[in-house]
Amino acid sequence: MNPIKANLNTWPRRKNGEPIFRTTNDAIFYAQLASRKESLVTELHEYRAKAYRDLANQRTKKNPNLDNLMEYAVKAQMFRECYEEIERINGEDKG
């Protein structure tokens, strides 16, 4: 059974603590929940950087695994969308 995505405590996560986003809507909803929590924003930034590093490392291999490339690319995209939504939300509060 999948956890309910009603709040940050019940959000599905990987073993390393990364939030799991299956859709852009998941990423945007998570951003709305996490935008006021500076520690989560910092963690999200680190997860995003790691996803980009993993993607770059996979791309430099002589025979890259295309499934892994796709997984890392999608993960990086979801973290980027989440992070951009947090920046938008926090930017609106300041302006």
C-alpha cells in the first residue's frame, strides 16, 4: 500500500531519505508543503545536486545504461521542478 501524501510525515521516501515524486504534481505539492521549512529546502537542493551528478556520471560511461540515464534524468527534473516551485512561493512572500 502506498503512503498517503497528505503531509510531509507520510510522504513516500527512498531508503536514503529522498522524497519520491512520480509526477510533476507530486513535486509541486511537496514544494507547497516544504517551502516554509528551511532544512527541507536545503535537503532538496542537495538531492537535486546529487541527481545531476549521478546523471553526469552515467553519461560519461562508455556504454551507459539507458534505463539508469532515464531514471536519473527524471529524478533531476522532478527535483528541479520542486525547487523552482519553492523559489516561486518564497519569492511571492517577499514581493
